[in-house]
Amino acid sequence: MNRCFAILLGVVLALVAGCVSATPPPTPVPPSATPIQPTATLAPPTASATPSPTNTPTPTSTPKPTATATLVPPLSGSGGGVIAFISNRNGNHDIYIMNVDGSDQRQLTTSPDQDGWPNWSPDGKQMAFQSNRSGALNVYLMDVLGGSRVDDSKAQRLTNSPPGRGSWEPAWSSDGKWVAYSAQQTSGSDIFLTNPDGTERQRLTDNKAIDGAPTWSPDGTRIAFFSDRDGNWEIYVMNADGSNVRRLTNHPGQDHSPTWSPDGTRIAFVSERDGNEEIYLMNPDGADLRRLTRNKAEDWFPAWSPDGKRIAFSSNREGNHEIYVMNADSSDQKRLTNNDAEDWGPVWMPKLP
């Protein structure tokens, strides 16, 4: 386990120790707001992810919140869209948004707890995220309306993991009907689905390994994820019902954090196969592997722009973790955030009609 993975695991265990009595087995969780082992997460301080529901999750319905939010002018997008990300610049991990040129950075969540792993709904009106505000790491939904309204105190809790367990890494399906997430089990973690009102749940994987960081194909038929079921972290893909699981990568270096391109032809992911965490591309069948970043730092959390032309990511190449953006061929790498805190886990807002 390299230095970054050790930091991530330490952060997760520290957070778990603070709100639960048991120390759970390693599980994927985003940094600070939830990073963990070599999973899709980098290394900002404070993350909280631990276990998740057990066995077949029991559906729990939770009424959708009616947002009485504070009105804020929507971001302009600066011609290229809006990016949500995680930062601990105000003391704990919260979710922020900014224009794609790094301007107009705004804080979305203000809970004293740890919030992270933002994921926009396809229509841009809601955001799924993970938080330990209930005393355990769980998945929540809040109304954001493209970033123009926010009242995270009315966030709807989608999962019901108790202390000592946890649910994290939410990912919306392209039709908005499902949210995939990872949840810690007695041994390891598995991938589940829930509909946005929390009334229906499905378990997709069931083994003693750690399965995490689910990401949907644009057509909603497949889910890519990482798993250590074969000994180390590798990228896998399965049908949206959990069938036909196939391994895409096969290397002794850790592979994790997959994310599908908007046209479905490529998967970006993180690998340490060349010595440190870098961002790579491959076809959905694992062929045509290409390395995008090349430096001695850790490059994490790739996130595609809605048009598939650019990739946002996190990197500590200049000391601490900041948000960067590059063209999908790796050219024109630019830094978007610049402060002493840890900024990571970018995700692009979908292109709205």
C-alpha cells in the first residue's frame, strides 16, 4: 500500500472511530469527504466511509424534501459548464461548485459533518452525496437546481446504514431512475441500487471482496466499478442488473476510480501501474490502454465534461490536492483551484436543455 492509500485508509478509520465504536474493514470511500483504500478517492484529510447495510437492504421510504432554499444567482459556467468538488478550506469537508475556469467558487453544503462524493442528477436539479451527518456514512439527496438554490439541511437520506457500517459513492443512472452506491457488509463492500425516493433497493454484487466506485454507462445498461476480488484493485464491468461481470484490467498495480465517457466509447480510470497514481483511458472492453498524465505526483478522480472533450481531475503535483482540467488527449492541463486546503473529487454538471 503506497503513501496515498495509507493516508486515505487512516482518514477513513479516524472518522469511523469518531462516530462508531467498531473499526470496519477497509472500504472504498472518497477522500476527506470519503476517501479510502485504493479506490476512487484521493487523499484529502477527513473522510468517512465505513461499512454499509447488511445482506438484502430493507427498503426504507423517506419523503422527498421540499426545498425552501436560499436563492443564489446561478453560475455562469464561463462558457464551459460548472464543476462540483470537495474541499476542507473551511475546516471540514464540504461540497463546493465553481465555473469551469475556476471562477466564482461557492460552498454548497455547510454541515459541521463530513460531506463528499457529489454526483449531479441528469437534469441538474438534485445532487447525491455522502455524509456522516447521521452518525454513520450514508447517501443523501439535496435540491440544487443547477447550483442556483441550496438548502442542505433538508437533504433527503437515501440509505440507512447504522454506526459501524456505511454507504457511499453515489452515482446516478442516465435516466435518473436509479442511484448506485457502495455499502459495507460484514466482510468487504458491495454495490447496490436505490431509486431516488429510497423505496426500492437492489443488491448487485455479493462477495467477500471490496466492490466500489460504481459508474454508469451513458445508455444505462452497464456499470463499471473496481474490486479486489482477484487479489488487487482492478476495473470490472457488469450489466445493470448485476449479471455478466467481466474484468477489464489485469495488472499488479492498483486500478480504480473508473468513469465512463459521455459517448460510451472510453473509460477513464486511475492506475499505479507505472509507479504512482496516474490517469489512463481504455475502451469499455479493456483494449486500447492509453496513459494521460505523467508526473511524480498523484493524479486522481477523473471526471468527463458533458461534451467528452475535457477531463477534470485532482492532483497534488504542486504540493496539496487541487482541481485541474485537461483536454481528453491530455493536452492543455490547467489548475483551477489554488489554496492551502485539499480540493478534490471534481464532477461536471450535466449539460442542461
